[in-house]
Amino acid sequence: MHPDVKSTKKGKCPKCGMDLRLAQPRTEEVAAEDPAPVSGQKMNIPDVELLDQNGQKVHFYSDLVKGQTVVINFIFTTCTTICPPLGATFARLQKELGNKDVRFISISVDPATDTPERLKAWGEKFHAGDGWTFVTGNKPQVDELLRALGASSARREDHSPTILIGNDAKGAWTRTYGLAKTSEIVQLIEESK
């Protein structure tokens, strides 16, 4: 979603085509209970068992995140609006950062459809290199992970074009707009190290 797009009636975002939804004002109490990471705060990431794009079992936290600098986005393979640009952004980031020690993770928000094979084919469209992992799994585990990362939505089409940048070793996490200029995202990644 684009936080700058506001409307007084239902409709579609003119930038990405997502359904607009009513924004609820956040109170201090709600914000304190929100599991979504706030810039600079440590996150409690569940170590759920998922499948990567090669059909291999992975434990999300211990195998992919623990002690690493990671960049995480949220996609689904049948998406025709924001997911392809999110994939293209990750491809540019991976190319620009080269072999720096940064792991890229794309989490499916549609695990019922997104099999490892579908994720692998989707990643190949963007020339995903080593260090870019796509994950899916059983819906309850994926839902638990999405809630913990502050990325759950009632409908897959309503998921946010958010990127999480985290340095687990430092316990520092930042949430940013996933369709921002690559240079801006690279700067945030470098600052997290």
C-alpha cells in the first residue's frame, strides 16, 4: 500500500491497483501491542518449519535469519500488481549489493497456491541469485510468521509492499516501502550492518 494515497471512499490505489481500506487511527495502547517491528527494535521471530523453493525444509529463524542481515518481502506468484515490481526491486538490490553478506527472503502470502516449484519458477523470472530464498508452507505456520513480522492481511491481494530490513545480530529492524528507489533501500541495508 502507498501511505500517501488517501481517499474518502472505497476504490483502488491509483499507483498499484490494490483495494483501498479504511485506515484505523493507532493509539499508544495498540501500538505497544503491535508485533510489527519498529525501527531499531528486536523482533520475536518464530522458528516455523517451511519449505524453500527447492522443496527443502527450513526453519525460518534458525536457518535463514539467525545472526544474519536479511531483507524480507512478501509476495504471491499469481499476483499481477505489486509482486512483480517487488521481485524486480529485489533483483536490482541483489545485483547492486553483489556478494555482500545479505540474505534475501521472499515469503509467500498464498501458501495454498505457492508450491516450491511455483516459487522457484517465479524467482527464475527475476534471475534470483544465490542468497535469495523463497518460502512457503502450511498455512497455519505461514500465518504465524506473517503475524509476527507485521505482514498479515485478511486477503492476499491486500498485502503491503513492505520490505523488512534486519540485522539479527544487532537486533535492529527497519520497515520500508518495497517499491522505493533501489539506492534508498541499499542505504538502509548498509546502515543496518
